Amino acid sequence: MAGWSHLNDERVRKLASRGNRGFSIVWPNILWVAEQFWQAQSNGAVEERLETWHHLVMSVGNFKRQGGTQICLLEAVPAGKSLAASENRPESCRVQLMSGEVVLQRDEPATWARLNEVKGLGLATATTLLSALWPGTHAIMDRRDLNAAIALSFAETVNQGCVDPGSRKGIQVSWNRYQWLREKLLAKTAELSVADQEIRLVDVERALYALDRRVERVKAQPTYSWSEYAEALDLVLLAM
């Protein structure tokens, strides 16, 4: 059965390139808005920090909206704005939540969970927000990439009792699941970047997303059991 070792650099590039308009156009705009937020963090102006945080949260919400076309005014971000993930970005920032202003820390899960205070900010949207703030160390988690990651770690997740091979129920997303997925994505990115320094964390995450979409297209029944899903993903990945 296919595992993480089969997700090599060539397959990641092929899968990640099969993006959609929401990612190729809307996502760079979100990174631009995130850069405005970080600039406001550094100059210390309270009003500007609040304003740029509001714009970032709303932009991320637009990106993850369900059942509708994502809104985008710019086909390309303004010239001269760097969208590269910066290793020198601060490890924390001050954000406004329902309970007031709090410190959000890049590597402290307890602070990530505070994002649930924002009304309408589910886990997929909250991880998108973290990914916009720290694109080199955080990734988006939604049903698709989590499913694919579980299939690539199938023996591990079954042995740990995380999934029942015969069950047709979806896995419940949680911050613990996100920590697990993030570690898998960071490890795979570090491995692949040895041979190809242009492969980024977002590429590996998008590869999982695209892989799940390809499995969904070829399925011959309404719902897979987990073992059937893992076998189907195995066939799709190894056929590439």
C-alpha cells in the first residue's frame, strides 16, 4: 500500500500544479493582506493592527467559504509586494478576539485554539489563518488533505485506533488532528526540499488536497470505507 515514501518530489509537483482559481489567485491576495498585518504589528499603531487583522480574517473567511464563488478584486497582487514565507517573521503577534487582545504564538497550540472565539471561524478556516500568518510553518487542514494523510499513514492510524478500517464515517477534525497533520507535512517538506529547494509546505498540502479530489472522481460508490479509500488512493498515487 502507498505511504508517505511514495509521495516524492515529482508527484508533489504534478499534484500541486493542479490547482484552482481560488488558490492561484485568491491565496496570493490573502498573503498580501497578511503582509499588511505584519507591517502594522511592527509599527505599533493599535488602530492599524485592528484594521489589518479584521481584513485578514475576512479575507480568509472568503477563501474558505462554502457553496459560493470566492470574491477577488485583483487578478494579481500589487507589484513589489513580497509573498515569500519569511523565516524572520516574529513567532507571535497580538490579535483581537472576543475576550480582547491576546497573543497568538506560532508554535503554541493552546493559543491556536483561542481562534475559536471568532464567530464563524471553524478549524479549517482557523488553520488557513495560521497558514497565512506563518506560511512556512503552518498549513491549511480540511477534510480532503486530512483524509489523504490518514490514507498515507493507514497502518499507523489503524494501530492507534484513530480510524476503523470498515467504517464509512468521516474523521472528526480537531486541533490534535491538526498537530498530527502539521508534523507529517513539515517532515515531508523537509525531506523533499533536500533534493528540490523550491518545494514548500504549501505544495505538499496542496498535493494531498488534489490527491483526495482525484480519488473522489474515480470512486464507484457513494461512500468509501476507510480501507477502500486507502486502497483507491494507493491506486491513484502509484499510477502517477
